Amino acid sequence: MTQYLEFEKPLSEIEGKAEELRAMARENPEANVDKEAQALDQKATSLLAQLYGNLTPWRKCMVARHPNRPHCQDYIAALFTEYTPLAGDRNFADDHAVMGGIARLNDQPVMVIGHEKGNDTKSRIERNFGMARPEGYRKAIRLMSLADRFGLPVITLVDTPGAYPGKGAEERGQSEAIARATEKCLELKVPLLSVVIGEGGSGGAVAFATANPVAMLEHSIYSVISPEGCASILWKDATKASEAAEALRLTAQNLYELGICDRIIPEPVGGAHRHKDQIIENVRTALTDMLAGYADMSAMDIQAQRRAKYIGLGKKGLAA
């Protein structure tokens, strides 16, 4: 069943009327409502293209957070073969907000790591809504180190509101774990490819996305803080989140202009949640293309390219 966002209310009404007509036809086969239903379908298609053709930053936030949007485990199941999950940080626990393991992408061995939010109440609680604790970042560090040792490219799938800010996480060194994960990203001598598939929130995302190329889905977001958090700090009013979203420049298009995002992966009309198979294939194409770009580069060149990218970050925006 389609879950409509707030700005999609006019669309839900049109599609609802079309479905009512079809239900009427099923109950009464003699009712001639095909033309009316088709007209409503055409109107809905046109409206959908109009709505998604000019999304505001705040509406992009809503789309990026859509509960039906494909999550990390959906991409892993569809894109990778021979996936072997690896668990735990070998120190404290296994953080279920972070999943990862060895797999094959188009028959090439890789290490895949990502945030997983869950897709129903039970799994969202188990996955802590994609908010990793220190042991999650330490697990990611362990997997990156393993990939580096055996020469496996690393692919990260980013989808988190941010690192978990709880008392226990802080006691176990949340800030240090994020910093170490970011450091490990920079140290790798294998290609590190990152795709922001939904939300890229704060240091929780940076710890996975300090990559050679950073790709973002068309309607994903990546920011130092959530719009609600920013509004609460600046204006003491979380209801001004839409204004904060404008100011943060958190969309894929904004970040591409600034040089933070290297590639925008197009989403089907209506967002990734409406056409999961198509967006997964779009991500496959992007990953395959990006990975091929590092096939002939030496380990030192791969590391140097990544370091140079982040040392020079911001110059493009300042020049503009």
C-alpha cells in the first residue's frame, strides 16, 4: 500500500478516486468507468512528475526518509552475490545498526558496509533506526582493515539520521569511534566507494563516506545536522525545519555544486520508494562505473587521490 507524504495529498486523492472506480467496476462489471479511470491515471502521472520535478530541500528530506525507500539490506540482497555477513567489533558487541561483510559485485570480490534502519517496528527497534553506537563504527573499522589487508574494494551504503547520542554510547567513546572510522577511511589503499541512499546525517555518515567518490541518490540528503536539529539550535523552534533545510544546502544537487558529492544517481519519477527495482539497477550501474575507474590505479595513487580530495574540499564552493 502506497504511503503518501504530506505534499502528495492531492496525488493521493486522484489515485484514490481511480481505485474507487476500479473497485466499482469489479463489483459491477457492466459499469463503464474505464475511460474515467484512465483519465485519472494520466492526471496522476502528470501531477507526480510535476511534484517531483521541482522538490524543495525540505520535501527532499521527506522523500529521503520515506519508510518504503529501499534500505541497505535491500541493496545488498539485490546487488551482491555470495554475501557473507561479518559481525561484532571483537570488543563489546555487534551493533545491528551497521551491517557488512564480504560479497561479490558483478563477480568481483568486495567488502560492503552500510547503515540499516529496518522496515517495520520490530526491525527498526533492533536496528536502532540506523543510528550506530561506537561498536558499530568499530565493526566498520575492522571490516575496512580486513578489506585493506586482502585488497578488496570497500563499498559503503549510507543511510542514517546520525550516530546514536545515548549515554551508553558516549561512555564507550562515540566521538573517538567516529574519528577513528574517518581516519581509517583516509588510510585505505583500496578504492572506497560511498553511496548515500537516504539520509547522510552528521559524523555518523562522514565515518562511512570519506570515500574516493561519493555518490548520492537524486533525492537523498547529506548534512552536518538534521534540519530539525539546526532549527532548534538557531531559532529554538523545530517547526522552522523547512527554513533550515534551505540554509543547510543538504541536497545532492547542492553538494555536487560544492564538490562534496561526485555523482548524482537519478531516481525514477516519484522517488526510489515507488520503483525499487529500477533504483537498485541505477545504483548497480553507478557502482560498476565508479569501480572501473580505479582498476588501473596503484594503491598509493588511490590513497593519494582520496587525501587530495578532502584537503581541497571547499575550494570549489569558495571559488563560486
